[in-house]
Amino acid sequence: MDLDSRGVPGGFVASSEFVDAAQAQALSLGFDPFKVFVEHPIQDRSDQEIVHLADRYFSEVIAMISTSKF
């Protein structure tokens, strides 16, 4: 939140399991950061599956870190 207020774009990547938690945290903080949710689960995936996920969501992550909310 501090970095974003200084014009440094950011956000977070999490699995889809954490959508509700992210919304609750955003409400609690009064700040709704950029976020990218990937398919859940993560920990049981092979290296090849992780590379596929990274390729699949790459453009969303780049857009997230290339845009400031302020």
C-alpha cells in the first residue's frame, strides 16, 4: 500500500483458494491492491505444470506491475 501510494505499482499472486480472504483483507485495510489468482492447488503441481501456469498468467502479472492505482 505504501509503495503504491508512491507510484510504485505492485500487487500479489495467490491461488484461487484465497479470493475471499483477499477481499476481506482489502475491506479491512481500506485498500484493494491489484491481484492475480491462479488455479488451486499449487503445491502438488509438477515443475512442468508450474511453468504452464506461469506462462498462462504472465501477461496478467506484467499488467499488474506496470500499472499504478494512483
